[in-house]
Amino acid sequence: MITTVSICLACHKEIPAVIEETWDGVFMTQKCPVCGDKKAIVEESVAFHKAFGYRRNKKTFNSLMLDITDACNTNCKLCYHPRSDTHKGIIEILRTAAKYSNRNIWLSGGEPTCHPELFNIISCMSNFKTLITNGHAFADMRYLQEFIELTGDKKEFPCEISINPNPHKLTLECLSNLRSLGKTIDCGMFSISSLRNIEKSLDIWGQWLDVVTNARIRTPFNVWGQQANKTLFMSEVYKEVISHIPRFVITEDLGGNSIYNINLKADRYLSLCSAPNRNAFDVLAVSNAPDMLADDNNIYPIPYGLMVNEFIGDVS
Amino acid sequence: MIDIAIIITPKDDETKLQRCLYSLRNEQCPIYFIDGKQGKIGHGRAESLNVGRNPYVSFVDPDDEIIPGIYGKIRANLGFYPEVLYHNELIVDSTNGTIHHGWMVDYTTIQVVPERLRGFLWDSQNQRFAHHRGVFKKESALKYEKQLSKLHECCEGQLMQMMGTNGEIKYLNEFGYIWNIHGKNTVMEWI
């Protein structure tokens, strides 16, 4: 049994939750003092959950994800984050960053570019690593160049840009701006709401491989089954992704409240697209060194992480 | 050449699973995770025969470990593609941490033997058999799929016996598997 922090989908408050592996699957019980207890299936395959899913190993986390604002410039249906115009104060953010000075800081939100003090925050932060954004702000070339001046003119642009199966035109403009400047981004996040969308997402990634070198795939499905007739289990996503990319590298796998992620390396993607399909999920090499996150004080409620550092196919 | 199948159940310890996977990290074999069903280990083993594309399958338990490099040695020794290739294993008694070498005489009794005897041959008459330290040719093992799915105890050992009685079996004199014993059901006999 694993205890965690979750978000109540009715009142959007952080509440305690318990995850339990049983012979019938993996279940989460949310304990909301206002809305009551709720129980739902998180994953049907215990094997998958044990091997890829939730882990609690705080000692090995070397990055911290920090929400700096609740504001956002989009209104995505699948987003679980409570939306408002409140921003966290710069002092509070910098104090937290200083407290975890031995960890890399990922800035998130809401949409962090909506924070009016974003540039000041980054310039005062010694351990800033990545900005998790939808990229709309970087569709403006002037804003993009200012950001580059601030963070240093390196090939790797320190952002993780969310790309959906039907990407927003501003996101695409941002990617083409990055392409014109010869930049690459760490991760592009592909939000997958159905198995059909996986193929679509991989096609889109295929168009931006020179920019998006490492993709983090996530399923924004609602574990409580309110947004879909059928719960999409992450093991199914894995199988589907592997059927398209038989050999790939997973660099990181995080299990959140209702979000799981898979990372794929673009450098292998191209050469592997044509390889024969697989029929089950297979993995090699699991290490206990997640690159992200989890915080002792639950600053951001993703309390688990597992890094699967290499994914090797058959060697005959 | 070899697929590794790990049957995982809710009762399995994740730390041991991590150690198990860590020991497998450089073996260059795809690992398949199979969902275990309550009281049906044989069912999981039978299911393992149907995953993956490689001709051989090896069963690793999530609480055991392999000795790194063994699958490379097995690949190099498969030669004429025997039905079963088996190797030595170290038996670790987790109650007192001692390490033994031995074989099984029935499904619950391990005969502990001195290390000098480790190069023993397959002994179907005396019904000594290896634990699941080996690789099985899927094509041959599938003949016993139905029987295997009904077994509950030491199914991989029983499968090895069934396959070894009718087919070619090869022995590789290498230590390749670390079997952690922590159940109360296993009895040890010293010879």
C-alpha cells in the first residue's frame, strides 16, 4: 500500500490518497474531507504497475517541479490544474528554490509564462533547468530571443513544450521559430486521450524530430472515469507505443495522480520506425535514479518517479 | 534469441524486483512482465510461452536474481538448439544468509551438495532436477502448455522434467541464477 497526495476532482484540493495493488488491479482511494472517499482503478496490470509505475524513493530525486502560477492562457478540457489568476510570489518561489539548491528546478503552472515576474525569477535562480510551457509565448520571436538572452544561447532550449495530437497554431509557430534558430527542446509532451491519438501524436512528433529530441508522452485520462467511457490504462498506451516504436529508450517514467509519462528518444525514433512490431511491453534495465521530482513538502503533487534508462529490443 | 518472462503478483516485493531487474540490465534480452493470477503460477508460465518473438524463454522470479553475463554464455552454448539448456544456481537461504549449491529431489526438497559435485548430469531416473535455471525452447514447451497451466508447484522444474524426458537437454557448467529461498515450504537436505 502506498500513500500519496492526490487532487480531488470535485473540489480540486490536494488530499491524501492510498494506492493499493490487488489481484484485481491497482486501485486508488482518495480521502477528501469535503467530498468523501472515492475509489477507482488506476491500472489493470499489477505487473506493469510494479515495473514501471509508482515508486517512492525520495533519496534519488534530483529535480523539483515548482508551480509558480495558477494562471493559463488556454482552457484545455483535459487539464486537472485549478485555474485562477493567482501567481505565487517571487520571494516564496526563490526561497523554495534555494531550499532545494542541490536539485534542478522545473518551473510549471498553470502556464508559467503567464507569471509577470518570470524573467526575474529565472535570472535570480541558480538551479533553473526547464520551463514547462505550452509554447504560445514563444510564438513571439522577440519574447523568444529575450528568453534566450536570459538563459544563455545554447543549442538545447531549456523548455518542455506541450504538443497535443491537434496542436495549437501558436505552439506550431513556436516550434518553427525554434527550428529557424536551430534550437532543440528537451521534451515535447504529447497528451494522449485515446489509443487512436497515439498514432497521430507520433506522426506529429515525426514532423518535428529536429526540434523535439526527447518526447514525454502522457495520458491525461481521468482515473475516475468521468471523461471517458473506458479508462485508458498506461499499460495499453505502452503496448500501443511499442507497436509503433519497437526499440526505444525510456529515460524517465513518472506516475502522478492521474497522469503517467513515457519518454522516448528522438535519435532512435527514425531508425526504429520501420522495425517489426511487438506484442507486449518489454523493458531492460531499470535504475533508481529518476531525474524528476517529488518534494518532501508536496509542492507539486507528483510523488513518484522511476527511471527506466534503457529499452533494448531482442538481440539475436 | 531468448525472451525473459517475469511473473509479477501484488504480493511481490518491489525492492527485490528492482534488484532482479538490475541484475538483468546488461543481458540484451527483452523482458516480458506477465500478470500473475492468484494460485496459478503454471498459468503464468504457460502464458510466458506465448509472448515475445525469440525461440527460447527463460523464467526469472521477481524475488530472484541472475548472475550477469549468463545469457551471453547460454547464447554461445545453444549450438544445436536443444529443448532445454540448464545451468547451476546458487541457493541463498535468506533466513540465515547462507549460500548453497544443489538440486531438487521433489517439489519442496532441495538436496544441498558440495560445490565439487556441481557438474552433475541430468538425472531423470532419480528425479533430480533443476529449479528454473535454464532456457526452454518455446516450440517444444508449447506441447506441454495445457499441463503446465494446471501446475502450481515448481512448474518450471516439472516442465524441465517433461521436456528432458523426451527431448535433448544440455547442461552448461556455469552459475547463472541466484535463487532466494524465504518460504517455509522448502526443505533442505545435506548430502
